[in-house]
Amino acid sequence: MDYKDDILGTIGNTPLVKLNKLTANLPCLVLAKYETFNPGNSVKDRMALQMIEDAENEGLLQPGGTIIEATSGNTGMGLALAATVKGYRLICVISDKQSKEKVDILRAMGSEVHVCPSNVSPDDPESYYSTARRLAAEIDDAWYVNQYDNPSNSKAHYLSTGPEIWEQTDGKITHFVVGVGTGGTISGVGKFLKEKNPNIKIWGVDTYGSVFKKYHETGIFDENEIYPYVTEGIGEDILPKNVDFSLIDGFTKVTDQDAAVYTQKLAQEEAMFLGNSAGAAIKGVLQLENHFNKEDIVVVLFHDHGSRYVGKMFNEDWMKEQGFK
Ligand code: PMP
């Protein structure tokens, strides 16, 4: 017989899939690390399980305890899988700019959800960061995950995502391109790949309205870079500890409109039904065209599934309201 002991055993070992149409004008091979095959339909299952297991081992999380996290949805989904299997209570604090589908899915998976305003600064007591911290202080036996600064986040990608990409490309990968939010994916994968071959280039995809690109280029945390944007999951108005800027060769910024339009193109031209950070990531690859040669093997990571965006990028009325069509 061939089976897993529980659903957590299906996390990781996702396929690498060639892009054929959208990248036809690039000289190189472009391969997508296709993370929606994880049981929670996103890459974040990997780090959610790693963070919980490390907290168990360090005695931070007691049997039957409460897990609290500020999450844009995908980490919450990963935490919900592990919390249900392992018997923990889960409270997710989410900002009101996230799609309704993400909130509904979290509730369906047994999480309590608090929705907070997104148009306040991170230090505002109403912000989702502050609300998560307050709940963690108020509730006995609570453990605040803090994916932004929790080293188990990038560790998960150092231990699983990075080695998988290395093995799947027979060590021939030359460039890794990925959207950056907490920084866990880029830093964990980037560290593993650079240790194997320091010539591999690591590119981050950022959004307009986020501080990463300017900070990486100048070392200045410029508040003028911060303004509201639509793309979900990437870009930040803080510098999470999980972003290791020393591993990153450069950032490219993608507009909200391009991210949305390229998310549609991935579905329509490659039959890849993905979230809008995947649209941003593939547009980022196209923007980096001049960095690639014929022999290069570029891996782009697609974080999450299109089902979470049916009311947004996959809804023509929404696209028109945003002025994207
Ligand atoms: N895309 C989506 C849809 C995400 O949920 C996230 C996580 N915030 C990212 C990209 C960025 O990944 P990371 O947090 O590892 O930088």
C-alpha cells in the first residue's frame, strides 16, 4: 500500500512545469515551481508546518494551545491544516484588503478570523500586526507565530523548496525569480542555491507601494515608497527579518495592472490557474529579459491558486472597476 499518515504528509515535492507561450520570446528555458499542488494550495503550507514543529520542539506551543497569526490568508490556510491535524486552536488576523474567498476558506477550515483595516500604519492599535500581538498577550497558552520575523519561515524553504529546485534542474538552474512578502521563500531558497552555486542569480519581484526595491538599492527605508496597492501577498511597508537582502541580486517592480492582466494570461495561455502574485512573478521574468541568455535555466515560483481570486482578477467587472481593462 502507498499512503500518507495524514494530509501533512502531502506537503512539498511539487512539480516543475515548463512555460511555453508567455515566455516564447525569451532566449532561455523558463520553469515554474508549481506550489498550488500543496494541500492548502499554496507554498505557505511548507513554512506553516515548519514553524509549528519548531515551536513544539522549543516548548513555545503546548498541547491543545492557541496559535495566533497575522496572515494574508495562505499562511493561515497552512496553519489551519497543521492545527486541525495536531489539535490546536487557531486565530487568524487578516487585513480587509484580502479577498473574501480567503476569509471564507479560513473559517471553513476551522480558524477564527479577525478582519482589521488595511489603511492604517503598522503601529496603529487597529492594524492587523497590533491586533495579533494584543490577542497573543490576552489569551493564556497563546503562541504568536510572527511569520515576518520567525526564522523557521525561511528555514522551511532552505530545507525543502531550495533542494527540490536544485534536484529537479540537475543543478543547472541559473536564475531564481520570486515574489517577496515576508521574504521566507526568496531567502530560504536563495541561501540554499547560492551555497550550491554562488553564480545563481536571485531576483525578487516587488510591487509599487512597497519598500523593498528602493531599500535594496539604496539602504534607505523611504516612507514615500509606501502607498496602498492591489496585488496580494507581495510587497511590504515594513522590513521583515526574513528578507535577507544580501542574498538578493536585484528587485523588479510590477504594477497592479500588469500583475492582474498576467494572472489572466497564465490561465488563458498556459492553463495555469493561479493567484495574482504569479501574474506579478511572470511579468517580472519578462521585465528581466535582458539578463537572460540562451543556455540559462530560469525558475519562477508560483505561490498560490486562482480559486482565491475569482472575485478579482478572474472577474471582468472587477477588472473594469480597477481600470485594468
Ligand atoms: N504570493 C502570495 C500569494 C503569498 O501569500 C505570499 C506570502 N505572503 C507571497 C507571494 C510571498 O512569499 P514570502 O512571504 O515567502 O515572501
